[in-house]
Amino acid sequence: MYLFIAIIFIAELIIAVTVINFITKLDRKVNDLNCCVEAFNPLAEICLQYGRCLATSLSLNFDKFINFVCHKKKQIFNKLLIVIAIYVVLFLFRSKSKKYSNAYRIAGVIQDIAGNFII
């Protein structure tokens, strides 16, 4: 009977030592990972700051690009309106009699000059 109790006690001691060794190994691994995380944390913060800066500048540049496209769209529309108006006037002057030929030439010169300076 005492031998049975001694064997159970020794088995419990072996199990307890194994569990304690396992817990100690896990503690070392957790400490190693903690050191890695502490070393990586400043680098991760710097990377996040660069990412925020990049996203902000990309957003601002995209807004500037959209404004530039809208501005160019308005310029092209205005130039198109002026060119259409000039060609309508030229067509009207050309279709009339010879007394409008000087006005036709002046309108042609104005059209050339306006075409160069609009955009």
C-alpha cells in the first residue's frame, strides 16, 4: 500500500515538474516575443506616420487634380463658345454683299488673335 502511494506521489511530482518546465519555456518565449514587439513598436509608429502623411498628400493632390480638370473644362467650353460665335459672325459677313468684306477680314484677324490667347 505504501509503495502504491509512493508511486502515485512520484508520478505527480514528474507531472508537476513537466508542467513547470512547460510554463517556464512558454514564459521565455513570451518574453522573447515581448522584446521583439517592443523593438518593432517605434518602427511601426514611424511607418504609420508615413502612411498617414502619404494618404493626406495623396488626398490633397487628388483634390488639386480634380480642380485642375474642372478649370480646364471651363476654359475649353469658353473657347468653344467664342470660336462658334466667331464662325457664325464670319459666315454672316461672308454671305452678305461685298461691302462686308472688310469686316470679314477684321473678324478673321480677331479670330486668329483670340484663338491664340484664349487657352
